[in-house]
Amino acid sequence: MAEKFDVIVVGAGPAGTACAYTLAKAGVNVLLIERGEYPGSKNVMGGVLYRKMMDDIIPEFYKEAPVERHIVEQRFMMLDQESAVTFSYKGLEWDQEPYNNFTVLRAKFDQWFADQAVKQGALLINETVVRECIVENGKVVGVRTDRPEGDLYADVVVLADGVNSLLAKSLGFHKEFRPDEVALAVMEVLKLDKKIIEDRFSLEGNQGCTFEIFGDSTKGVLGTAWLYTNKDSVNIGVGAMLSGLIKHKMKPYELLDYVKNHPVLRPYIQGCEQQEYLAHLIPEGGYHSMPRVVGNGVIVVGDAAQLVNAIHREGSNMAMASGVMAADTIIQARELGGDFSERGLDNYRVNLLNSFVGQDLKKYKDATHHFEKFPHYFDKYIPMMNRAASQMFTIDGTPKREKQKKIWNDLGSAGEKFRMARDLFQAWRVMK
Ligand SMILES: Cc1cc2nc3c(=O)[nH]c(=O)nc-3n(C[C@H](O)[C@H](O)[C@H](O)COP(=O)(O)OP(=O)(O)OC[C@H]3O[C@@H](n4cnc5c(N)ncnc54)[C@H](O)[C@@H]3O)c2cc1C
């Protein structure tokens, strides 16, 4: 007789583990299935982890969890071939508990988080791939794994299997991605002495710093590069929309090499030693790409439900929040007599859309597609801004009014200026 659980969660990333933890804490008999050797062994992230959503699950987790550094400064770099205009916010309020966010290495963090779910009573099995959902009479009743006699049953199956959710696809919840709905990202973890990191990035103790790098970092294609500080390593990576990479025949690892050798960025990683090379997809289609998230006996969470806010590089927090909302819905459905049909579980969809997750995805619903369609924000306006900064800050005896006039003339003809004003207005509209 195949084993039966109250809930089976597929995938021990932030979404699945948050769900399993919350269920187990409430006394629900939950099985968490992970295909990797251990949770996190295959997982990739830039890696900023937001404190609030994790703290809601395990208060003051950062006192125990393997976090790297708490972030006190966020820099935004507009990169051209030989220049950068940088905006930065450094806030010492972020240097104090409970902190704002942290850098993490997923291989360590996911494992720790899953251990906490196990301590609450969840059963974790690693090195097990879920091949398909078992559907009987139009309801998901379990999963078929790659283990011998590997059919397992449950009242509800939660799909937390990440961006390319083959399981949600096989249920017909979403179609194959279009290349303008996903970004392909590659990154390296580079070993660097702790003291050098602190000196190079103006940090003290466990303070950390993040760089988001736009423009020439992706050679004008919609995407970003990043550089984050860990304890004794830095993460450097670049991600660009698959459609842009295909169109411009760019290879992501070539872009990463370009970023690492960029004259403005190179000094930050000088003397580093490569520790790891990672590649992964990011679902960036936003609100319009969200699949169906609830069915009879099944709920979809995290990246599998495309819950990523590409504008603010938020994903892990949305994954966790959705995992908790799925767990809360299941707990409530159990208390109300155990209606695990699509209708009985629909509260998850409603709560998700009403939460910050749904609201933020809706707010930016047209942003990615807009910037994808009009790449000149990256390949034209950023270089223009950098040239203007260079003009203004080069002291060569030219009166400032003359410099302003030159900058204005460099913006082009009246028609070009009008188009630029229209573009900036459109950008404001899709971001407001
Ligand atoms: C390069 C990169 C940089 C990023 N940077 C950030 C950042 O700085 N901050 C941020 O918040 N977000 C970031 N994100 C997004 C973030 O990583 C994701 O949104 C988040 O990991 C989603 O969590 P998840 O649990 O839904 O999916 P995942 O973390 O992908 O976890 C899915 C899990 O399911 C397992 N699995 C998959 N299929 C099966 C199966 N069939 N059977 C069993 N197990 C299975 C996988 O092994 C994995 O453990 C980044 C993403 C990438 C790729």
C-alpha cells in the first residue's frame, strides 16, 4: 500500500521549504521532496535574501542561519564602455538589528532552512525526482517519483519545483516559455580575502554591499549585472532576456567575461579566485506570465508560479511569502472540513493577488515588455547620460553655461529630443 501524507511539497527551495515549515509547525503531516543531493545543492541566486519574509517564518533567523553579510549599501551603476554614473544609498540604520537584507550562499542557506522544517516535523527526502503528478478523477492525489515503487499520495500536492515547472506544465497550467518571458543568468562565486573585501568596498565587520549594473554590462540588451559581497567571496553575475541574447547572438558566459574584464569593474575583483560557476533561468514575464496557481488538490508557489519582481530583483521573498500563503490555505481548508478542490483552495490565489506579491507584479506588469521592446534606454540614453556627466565634471576652462548648451545640443534634433521626452514619460508610466 503506497504511503499517504496530508501534503506533499515538491522542491526544497525557499518556496517549498517555507510551505513545509509552516505546515509542519501546525502539526500537518508533510513530505518535502528534493531532487538535489541536499536542498540548495542545485540552487542559484544572486544572492540577496530579504529579512522580512524570512523573519515572519522564523523570527530572528539571522542569529542562527548561515547568512554572509548584512547589506548597508546599495549601488546602482549606469555603465558605458569607459565610464559609470553611480547612485548609491548607504544607510547605517541597516547596520543594526533586525537589518534589512543579507547576502547568502544558497547551497548553505537552503540546507539550513530545510533542516529547520525537519525540526518542526516535516519529512525530507533528497535525491528524488518527482516525474509527474498522479491525477485521479480530475484531482491531483499524489506524485510519481523516480524511486522504485515511488508513488506517494496526499490530500494536496504543492508544486515548488522552480522556474521551469515541468509538473505545472504537464497539468496544463502553463505553456512553454516565450524567450521574452525568461532571463538567462550566469554567475561566479569568487574567493577574496575578507579584509580586502572590507577595504575595497568600504565596509566594516559584517557589513555588505550590492551593485546593480545597467547598460554596457549587457551590451545594451535588457538585463543587469550584479556584484555582491559575501564574507570571504564576492558573487558576480549577469542576466539578460533570452529574446535579447538570441537576437544579438550573445552567449551569456561571454557577457560575464566582458563584465569581469570591464575597466570600471575589473578593479573590484582583482586577485579573486574562481570558486563556482552557475547558470539558471529567471522568470521575468511578470504578471502577464503567471500561470494558473490552483487546481483540484494542487497549488503552485514561487518561481513555478513565475513570482519574480525583476525590477526590484525580488524572488526569494515572493517565493517564501507564497509558500506560507499556500500552507495557510491548506491549514484553513483542513479546519473547515477538508475541501481540497480548486474551490476549497482558491483562497491561496485570492490572498496571493491581494498581497504585496500580486500588487507588485501588477504594478510592473508592462515594464519588462516595454524595456524589452525599446532597448535604447540601455544602449542610447545611458551612454548619453554618461557623456553629459563627463562634460559637466571635466574642468577645462569652458564656462558651465556653454557646457550645458553643448550637452543640450548633443541630445540631438528637436525631433530626437521629443522622442526622448516621450520615452521617459512612457518609462515613468510603466513604472509608476
Ligand atoms: C542568477 C539568479 C540571481 C537571483 N538573484 C536573486 C536575489 O538576489 N534575490 C532574490 O530574492 N531572488 C533572486 N533570484 C530569484 C530567486 O532565486 C528565485 O525567485 C527563488 O529561488 C525561487 O524559489 P523557489 O523555491 O520557487 O525555486 P527554486 O529556488 O528554484 O527551488 C526549486 C527546488 O525544486 C527542486 N526541484 C525541481 N524540480 C524537481 C522535481 N521534479 N522533483 C524534486 N525536486 C525538484 C530544485 O532542485 C530546487 O531545490 C535570482 C535568481 C537567479 C537565477
